[in-house]
Amino acid sequence: MGLHKHKRRHTNSKDPLERQNGTLSRTGPLSSHLGRTNGHTMVNGSAKSGTEANGAALLEELLKKRRQRRKEKKERKERKRRRESNEESGWRVSVVTPVVGGAARNRHSSQSDLNGEPLQLAEEDAALPSQPLAERRTLDNGVHDVKATNGLAKGTEKDLVTSAVTANGSSGTHIGKVKERIKSKSVANGHIPSTLTNGSQHVHKDGKKHKRKHQPNPLAQRLQAEREALPIYKAQRAIIDEIMRHQSVIIVGETGSGKTTQIPQFLDAAGLTQQGIIAVTQPRRVAAISIAKRVAEEMGTKLGDKVGYSIRFDDTTSPSTKIKYMTDGMLLRELLSDNKLKRYSAIILDEAHERTLRTDILFGMVKAIQKERKDLKIIIMSATLNAERFSQYFDKYDFGTLFLGLCVDAYRLCSAKVIYVAGRQFPVRTFAAVQRQEDYVDSALVATFQLHMEEPRGDILVFLTGQEEIDNLQKLIEENARNLPPKCPKMLVTPIYAKLPTDQQAKVFEPTPPGTRKIILSTNVAETSITISGIRYVIDTGMAKVRSYNSKIGMESLVVQPISKASARQRSGRAGREAPGFCYRLYSEAAFDSLPEDSEPEIMRCNLASVVLLLKASGVDDVVGFDYMDRPSRDSIIRALEQLYALGALNDDGGLSSLGRQMAELPLDPVFSKILIQSKVFKCTKEVISIIAMLSVDLVFYTPNDKREQAGLARKRFMNYDGDHITLYNVLKGYQSVHGDAGWCTENFISGRSLKQALDIRKQLVTFAERMGIDTSVSCGTDFDPILKCFLTGCFQNVALRTPTGEYKTMIGNQTVFVHPSSVLFGKKPVAVLYNELMRTTRQYMRNISVIQPQWLLECAPQYYGRGEAPAAR
């Protein structure tokens, strides 16, 4: 559709309350409000009562109040107009509003192209990233261009459909003085009065007894009211009927419909927990923790009693637990000791659309269990799902399908009943940058402050790729927020990502304090796994960090890459859970059009060694012929078997060795499992457990932009030029020596929450190791060679040698790699190094690197490198 231009006109309507010959004429809607005063009828400007009022004075008072109301109304209209037209942006926007019946209605808004002031935060000028949002958005009147999008966007019909927008702006801006436009506003907390009573006696002061009506816990009543307001609550009977009628059921419902929190409670109310535990799997630990806490609150039980969660290194369940939220990996581990899941009456596999590696393996495992356990209920749940694909996969079994979508309907699909239940989604207006952002983190910073200073209240959700970006952006926001004027609302920055400690994760779900805007910095964990209240604005960087595996050369790396269209729609939809919202994509409309429709299943792009080990330990001998929903390449499976054989986890006939069974018991990657078990041979278990714990967390050191020199000097206190592994051990040892003192962390520019998490993980690993008969107090003292040799027994494939040109080439695949700038070995040129992971951005970087001697390869991995001479430096 072409672009149309028009000017927005604002005309002053006739005042409904005005002077007419010295009287008040009540001709407008305000007459109902001004027609009476203190219970006395207004007649020609007078209030008739026992005494005559001063009509002139009353008239002036009423007109004064009217002028004030008109001013407030005008301000409200102006704020609404500014919000709806987004004038400062120069962006084209179209909104499709979901309606009952699955259809969609276009709602057009306008575009302005105005002269706006740049985003200004501090007195001095400082360069900001190109194409900042500040220059793209003004909030004054001007010319508007309209772009409409007809019908549903390409993709799933039940997705919130929005049209990307383009912005007219120029690159480059400066930070200056902030315009004091926004006034702080308090957010009042709602209260639901109690109505329930009991029959206890109360003695009045006059001596008479009467029954006192006790009010229940306001929190309990509020939670119940919120439950009943969820779309899924109205479908409770239909859902229970379908689950009881079928052995397995698919339930598709939008994020925020309530399926994850309510369906386990429905099953509990139906008596299913009398037959066994209800397991609810989640791809991410953050979701398992937060949802378990919420359900425990709703059921009025202490976390760990009737409702609990189980994640790696943390288990709050007890013998009385009936509803158990857990990561998909934890349920896989339970299959090692209970391959029929006899403790469970129902298995709910949630967020199935994410197709994580472990969830895909669980599909095949529970499908096999169904053959022998007809009493076990299997429920597959998702926000967006190809139901036909899943129905075909489970087609051999009694399978029902429920859709919790945008309309109420029923039809047949693959011989399975499909029920639609009304979802809850408000319109979201989606904007896109006119050109690619070179530094999306800096662009997110600018966008955050622009929205904070120019838009009405509502929390902001920013999608980033990982902890390092989140921590860096949090520091930048908090530093710049100190320069905001007093009249601007406060900014509360709360991060959320998988490895964040539990107590820190809880902060993101707490109500936003009055006079404050919450800024949530999240990985893709907030796409579908969790629902955060109060979000009105989403800033989407369009990037995510994923694992990529090259099966031909056996190399796995972390890659920051663009997301899929499905993920982009999920992200934008987070702004429309409770009210109309806005999504700002920091990438162009053309970039969105080039995105793949869906993300590739993880099983197709990662190292399969860990799941193959679990399959073998669970009794699945034919891992090639296993019933995968999407079969990985034969090369990937063969590579995984070869790696496990080289680690000693498999014997010559492909069966699990005694070492392999020990490795499967540990909640670690096979590489780290081997290293921990071998530490007793090298007599360095104490150090190895600490280092593995530190490698399990992200971003130990941080470097503020204005204190780079001080941070570098502080880091040198812990540096050991044998490499990053010993340096990390020194940090944790120092943290333990000061008993976790927060001031010590600040002084040394170290993340206290990362170290706290590392200590928690270490404690769990000590428990596992001692259970296997390993003495965890054995230390190698100041001789660090045994530690590095021990790590080489597991990381023997992750070795790089220096070439004559000074570059590094991997032993496997002969790939050119570089030392990451965060490594203590950056700028050094040892002959050979081992690394824990590769991360590909503009270059292929090695992370967590240590120096080794080439001859150690034959000593530590003879089964892999053979009996020949050790590789020499090249």
C-alpha cells in the first residue's frame, strides 16, 4: 500500500460548561458531574439550601475546576496522541488486532517526520552509536505517513501479527542535557477486598456476642482472582475431560494463557496426584524455579512441600511433593534410575516448540514408555506449535489435541479433537530500524533512555544474547541514570538469564516500586518460558547465542546469530500481555523478511555426546535407530560415539564401560565428568572441582568503561600465566578466604553473584564426588601441572598449536582460531594451548585457555592420539 500524508488537526471543542447571561448552562457531559453540589440542586448558578450561596463566587470556583479538568484532559489526550502516533520516530507502523474467530483487523497509525532533539543524558557531548533511536523519535505535531498491512502476517495463524516498520533517521548523535518532560507518577497497588467469613465469636464493647466475619488472606484471594481471570481457567472442564479420555494430549496456548501454572493444578484437583507425581519439564532453569514458586503460592503451600522444583545443582522437592517442575535434563537423569518413570502419573513436556536437545530426546523416551504404561498421561504443551507434525509423530497412540488460541472452535486433525479457547493478547505496534545497527548493545542503551524519558509508564524488556552483554548494559544504564533530572522517574535495572542465582531471579517478578520504571535485561529466556507483569515496551536486538556443531570436523562453538521470525513474534508479543504495547526492533524490515521462519531444532546443530551417553545409560543400545522426531545426521551420531569412546565411556563393542556409568551419574558434560573422575589419579580433586564450578558460571570479571585501568590492575592480583584455569581457581580461593565479602568483590571488579553461584555448584559437586568415593580434600598444592594434565584428559580434542606465522590452528579440523581478549594469555604466544570453548563473532575465539606441553597429549590421551610421536610445534 502506498504512503499517504495528512496533518493531524487539534480543535478546541465548545466548553460544555460556559457562561450564558450570568448563569451556568449545563449543556455537555459534565452536567452530570457539576449538576449537584453537596447534595443541593444547581439552578441558574445558585445552590438552593437553607441559606443563599454566593452565586458569583460559586461560578468562579466551578469554572476554575473546569479549567483544571480541561487542562488535565488535554494533557491526557496529548499523551495518548503522542503514544499512538509515535511522532518522533519517523517510523511506518501497522497493527493487527486479534479478534475472536481467528480473523484480524487492521488498525492504522501515522508516521511523523519531525525535527527532534537528540537524546541527551549528560552535560558533555559524547559519541553514541550510529542510527540511535533518539534522532528517530520526536513527540510534536507534524506530517504523518500511513502504512497498512492487510491480513495475517506470514507464519502461524495464532501468533500476534504485527508489521515491521521502518524509521527515517540519520546516523550519529550526541549525549547532552536531558529534557525534563516526564513527571514521576506513583503506581498504586491494587487491592481485592475479602468477602469470605467464618463463624468465630467476637465480644463487642457493649458485652454482646456476635459472629465476626474473618477476612481471608488478601494475597490468597488476589491470586485466586488472577487464576480465574486467565483464559485457560474457563476451559478447565474441557481440558480435564480430554486428558482423562486420551493417553496423550497436545495443548497449544499463547504465552500468558496460564497453561503452565494451571494445568498441573487442574490435574491435581482431578485426583491424578493420588496415583503419582505430576512432572512439568521446562527447557530453562529460570522458568522451573519461578513457576514452581508461583504455583506454590497459588496452592497455599510452602515451596518444597506439595510443589517443588528440581534443576541441576538445586532440588527443593520432598517426599510430599506432588507437582514437580524440573528442567528437561533432570527428567532425563531420572530415567537412569527409573526407566519407566513409575513415580509419575503424568508427564507434561512444556515449551515443546523450542525443540531443545533434551526435550527432543524426551519425546522419543516417553513415546517408548507409553507402550508399557497405559496409565501414564503425556501432555505436550507449547505457545506455538505445528500440532499436525506432533500428532503424526505420536499417531500410533491415543492422542488428543487442544488449542488455546484466539477463537473458540472444534475440528478434526489427524483423528484428534482440537479445541480452541480464547487467548488474551492486546495489540502490539512493532517498529523496525531503517538500517542495520553496527552495535546493537549501544543502540539498546539509547532506545532504553529514549523510551524512559518520552513514553508513559510501563516497564521495558530488552532482549540480549548473554550474561556478558546484560551485565555491561546494566552498568551503562545505571551509570547514565545518575545524570537524569530529578523529575524523571527512577530506573530499576533487573537482569534475568539462566545462570543467575535464584534470589536474583526473583527480583524480576517483584512489583515495580512507585515512581520507578523497571528495565528488564533478558536472554531469550523471556520469550516464552516466563511471564513478567508490567511490560509495555520491548526492545529486540534480533540476536541470540546458540551452539553450533560441525560434525565433519567435530568442532562445537557458541555463535551469536539472528533469531527466527517465530522468535521475533514471540518477543514482540511480550509487550501485549496486559495492555496495548510497543516493540522496537533494532534491525530493518528487510532483515526481518530474510529471517528463517522457525529456529532449527537444537538436535540438528549441537554435539550429541551428552545425550548419547544418557541414552546408553538408560538402556538404549541402538542410538542410530532411536525414534527421533527430527533425525540428526549420521555424522553427528558417529562423532558423538567416537568422542565417548575416546573418553573411555564406551568399550570396544559400543557398550557402556564402568567409567561411562560413573560419568553418566554426574550432572556435567561428559568432558567435565571425565576430568572430575580423573582428578583422583592426578591428586588434584580440590582444585579441579573449584575450577569446574567456576567454568559453570559466566563473567567473573567486569570492566567499567571509566575504570579500565583500575580493573586491569585488580585482575593482575589473581593472574597466573599458566592460563585462565588457574586464574579462576585463584579468584574463588580468594573469595572463600574473605568469606564472600561483597566489598572485596567490588574492590577487585569481580561479580559477587557469579562467585556465589560457583560456590553453590562446588558444594553440589563435592556431594556427587564423595558419593562416588572420591576424596575431595586431595590437593596438588602449588604444582599446577597435574591440574592442566587432568583437564587435558577430557579436553584433548580442544587443543590448538601455534604456527610459524604466530597464528593458532586447532588440532582437530585445522581451523584458525584466536585467543579471546579476556584471557590472561592474550598477547602471549605459548606453543600449545587447551581451551574449553570456541565462540564465533567476527572471529573464531578460544575462551578459557591454558598452556600445555605438546608431549602431554600422548600421556593424557593415548587412545586418541595413538602411540606415535607427540605433535610438534608448527
